[in-house]
Amino acid sequence: MFTCYYHLDTEVTDALRALLPFLVYPIGPLIPHTDLAETPSNAPNYIQWLDSQPRKSILYISLGSFLSISSEQLEEIVAGVRSSGVRYLWVARGDASQVQEASGEMGLVVPWCDQLLVLSHPSIEGFWMYCGWNSTMEGTFAGVPMLTFPIFFDQVLNAKQIVDDWKVGMRAKESGNETVVKREDITTTVLRFMDLDGDESKEMR
């Protein structure tokens, strides 16, 4: 058994079934969706902040908990997102205060959040992520378009699936490219990704 949908990983599932001498079952993502039915009365500050934002206006940014990007790339991302003028909720583990100070007042920066609860919030329009499998499944479950920024290992393959195979995302960085993505390119990509009236955005949603 593995945590995916058959209709998202049809070719892989069929190939494994043909290759392996035992039964193979994709059981879907192990997501506690019943916990999302209602917002708790003592909602955390980031949920209260999301409640105060317009519907489908927020870019949720989370670039992973185990792998970090370079300080140079982080600086470019902060500047690019800030220049876009897009509202955002950013999970910045370890350097939340630094990111908040540099990014201005258009967003909220937190060191941690309940990611699935955030992705399921009506104010969320997009998910900038590093393409870990759990995040990929949560983004898919929540029906949120994904802006991919893979670093290495399975993230590169997951990003390809999101953008090329499933067509529910857009690239912020080319897979396997170690070049620092500049702030001007980040601004352009974020604006295109978050454009509710754009053809690409409509197709992803």
C-alpha cells in the first residue's frame, strides 16, 4: 500500500502491479479531513488573520522543514514576493523574524502552522512549496494550485508530476537548476500564478 490516488499515479501503479509478486494498492493520502469540518473556537492567530483576508487572495509559502535554501536565494524570494504586492502567509522555520522584517506588511510570517487547515482555508489561492510528497498530497487534496520550487531527490520528480503530468501547478524554478532565481523573475512568476483571470491560473484551478 502507498499513499497516493490511482488516478494520479496510474502508470506507476500499473507498472508496480505488473512487476511485483504481491498486491499493490494506492490507498489515497492519509489526511484527517474530518478535522477540517469547522474552525476551532480558539483558532490560532494565523487562522484569524486568514479570516480577515479576501477570498482567494493569499499565497501560502512553505519551503520545507528539513532542507533549506541559501541565504542569497531567500533574499531574492523575499524581495520578489514583496515586489509582487501579493498577500501571503509564509512559514519560515528558524528565520521567521528575519523574513517578516524584510518582507513588509503585505503578509504574515510564522514559524509553524497546521498546513492542511491553512490550505483548506477559503482565502488561500496558491501554495509555493518545495514539493515534498506529503505537501504535494495535501495541496492536491485541498485543490490549491502549486508553485513548485524543488531542491533535490524526490522533490524534482514530484514537481514534474505537478506541472507536466497533472497540470495543477507552475514552476518557480526549473528542476535541477542550481542557479539562484532572481527577484525580477520571482515577481513575474508570482503575479502570473496568482492572476485569477489568467488562462493558466484558470486551467490549474
